[in-house]
Amino acid sequence: MPFPVILPPHALLPIIASSLLAVTGLSVAQTSEAAARNAEKVSALEARMPLGPRSARDVGLRAMWRYGVDLAQIRSLFMSGDAAFLVNTNNEVTMINMETGRRRWKSFGGGGSDLIVDIVLVKEAEKVVVVRSNSILTLSSRTGLPTLLGTTQSSVQPLEWISDTKGSMYGRAYIYGGLAGEVVWQDWSLGFPTNVHRIGRKVQAQPAVFGSSVVASSRTGELVAMAADDGLLHWQKYLLGPMAGSPASGTMNESATGDASTVTRILYVASRDQHLRAYNLADGKLRWSKLFEQPLASGPVLVDRRVIQQVPGTGLVCMEGLPPDAPEGKVVWTSSDVRGRVIGSTGDLLLTWDDDTTTLQTVSKATGSVDASSAASNVTHMLMQDDSLLLLGGQGELVCYQPTLSD
């Protein structure tokens, strides 16, 4: 029987070193190959997605989910509650879960000649309201099947006034702008209008609900505030041009000591007449008005008691929300490097979007300095709701992005 050969420790060192070098070399090679494969994958995603992983990370975003589409077949995109809705060229509606990116259902939304103006999820009633220019179709949010509502026991309710804007929900009322200047309260659950108020020849934009008030404007410059429950007119102003974009509103404390009795809700309105104005929402009193050198094309955004406005030819302008003794407003900073409008924020940074160049930028809230920029690819639709940004584009994807930082 042969005896095992036992080598002295010093004789084992070359063998161990050789084995370690071989294993290390194999590990380095595997790591290098994995890194190369990952780089190829990231490059492919950068090309396929409207905003790839690297580009999104540069502006403080991350992709939460992706949904493949045929861009040539998509007519419109809507966001409401925890759902996104895609409408194709056949007016078929696809409902997508905003948390997971998974399709819930695909259903008929209208005939070939129907124009789908808006889609709203009424979560508590488990209904989806599909607003066409001359009617409303009600679907089940669980199945996508038509549901019977109202005294007519039909899933389709005709609109007495043609819908020309998206609407806002207030209780059971869907409040929208009519083609001939009407602001209409449509009780979508019963199938008939409860209030209507004409404000001009044509409503300029989606009526906005702030608390218990509705604010709307016409293309001829009428600006009105009404009670959201019954349409009672609170006040009316006449601008020198139509409103730009959507208004903004927030509460401001006029007391340096923080006395709750001096809290006022302020309405901020941008206009094509080159003015950004601040009104008391309750009574329409003008608090300040800032005149710029160019007509304004988008609405203001209220961030941390400051009003942010994109001014063509000037850039992004930040103003105090309610400065004392400043009838012309008070500019905090101006950033001439930013051509986009504010759509959200991530941490201490504003997130801006330029429609012309489809570029996202992050901008310091404190100074207006540009932190980073990323250009999106082939974007056909962009929507922002709360902390979720939807981009439809790239090589055929709907992607949901969210900030990597918390406010």
C-alpha cells in the first residue's frame, strides 16, 4: 500500500500562488466580460427608451417601468389617479396600472369619428369616464366594459354643450369648457348638466378647481372665479389677452408672526398680454402684477411660496409669492439658461421640460443655476402627475420615471 506524499509548507507556496493567480485571472476576465455585457445593455436601453438609464440618472430620475407600444398607432395619452390611458388610432383605450406598468384592459372608447378629449378615473365609483367632444362613455375600471348609469340606463350620455377642453372633477360634477365659451357642470353619474356659465366666445384652457372655487378664462381675456358646487360667479376680470397655460394657487400667510387669521389663498395667472398677476382668490383683489418683455406662453408654478414662470426671450424667472409693498412683484432670480417650464421637483432641484427640444433640466430652487440636462429621444407625449413623469417615445416605449431623491 503506497504512502501519501507530504510536502513541506515551503514547497506548497508556489502551487498556492499559481492557483490564486489562475483564479484571479479568471475572475477579472469574468468581471470584464460582465461589465462589457452590461455596458452593451445600457447602450441599447439608451437608444430604445425615450430617456435611457444614464440620461435619467443625470437629472435625478429612474425608470420605474416600461410598456412597449407602436408609436404610429398612438393618438393620445392621459393620466388620472393611479392609471395611465393610451388611445390608439382606432379609439381603443388601454388602461395601464401606474404602479406596475401592467395593462389592466383594452376596450372600445369611441367610433372612428369621435374625438376623445379626456379620460378620468373615478376610483371610488370604480368607473372610467371617457369624454368625447359630444358625449361621455362610462366604463368599468375593473373590466373596461360599458356600465349603465343614470335614469337613461345607458353607458353613453350626450353632452348639450360640445366639450373643447379637458375637465376637472368636483364631487359628481365633471367641469369642462365648451366650444362656444361655456363652463359646464356635467353630472356624469346621472347623465345631465347641473350648471352652465358662459364666459366668452371660447374657453381658453381646462377649468381649474382650487378648494371650493373654479377658475376659468376665455380666449378673449375674461377671467372668472366661480363656486365649484353651484357655479355662482364670485368675480370677473378682463385681461388684455388670453390666459397662458393653467393658473396656479396656494395659501400665503401675510403675517410675519405666522398668525393663522392672515392666511390668504392667492391665484397666479400668466397671460399673453405679457403680465404675470397675483389675485386674492376669494374676492379677485389684485395683489401684484409683473410686466415682461414678451407674451407668456405657459402657466406659472408655485413652489415653496415662490412663483416660477418661463418667460420667452428671458428664461426662467422666480418671484416671491406674496411680497409686502411690491405692486410690481419681486424677482428672486432669473436663469437665462433655462428655456423649459417647471413640471416638478426632485429634492432641492426644479425639474423643467422644453417642448421644442424635448430636454429635461434640473435647476436649483435657491439660485436658478442649471444642475444637469438630458435630451429625450423621439418624444411624442409627455405628462407629469405628482412624482410620476410619463414619456412616450424612443423606439416605441411608454416609460414611467420617478425622482431618485425625496423632497
